Amino acid sequence: MRHSLWSIAIAGLAFGSLGMVGGTAFGGELGPLVVGYGLLVALSALYLVGGLAVRERVWTRLARPMPTSTQPDRLAGRRVF
């Protein structure tokens, strides 16, 4: 089964948010640790979303334009140097 990077980014955002919210329920030293790692995962997922958005935008801009004129199918119609 093939997974896209978008689904990984959305899962990272979900787990990071869950870690940040769920970390407040823990007491002692474990709570701030879980909140910190949740924040790290959420920020990493946001960075991934930004990179994927830029990559998608660049690839749509680099689409090859369709030729406006027809290509000659014989050598007599071309310049040969």
C-alpha cells in the first residue's frame, strides 16, 4: 500500500497536537517532556506541510507549455546549419 507524504504530515500534526494536549494531564517530570516532544512533532509536521506545498506549487508551474505552432514533419521546412 502506498502512502503519500501528505498523510504523514497530517498524522504528525494529529499526534503532535495530541501530545501537547495530553501532556498537560501528566504530573511530575513526564508532563513537560511529553508536551515538548508533541510541540517538536507538530512543528516538524508543519515544516513538512510547507515543503510539500512549495514542491507542489513549483511542479505545477514547471508544466511543459504546449507548442503554439505545428512542427514541420519534413526536413525542407526546417533550417539546417
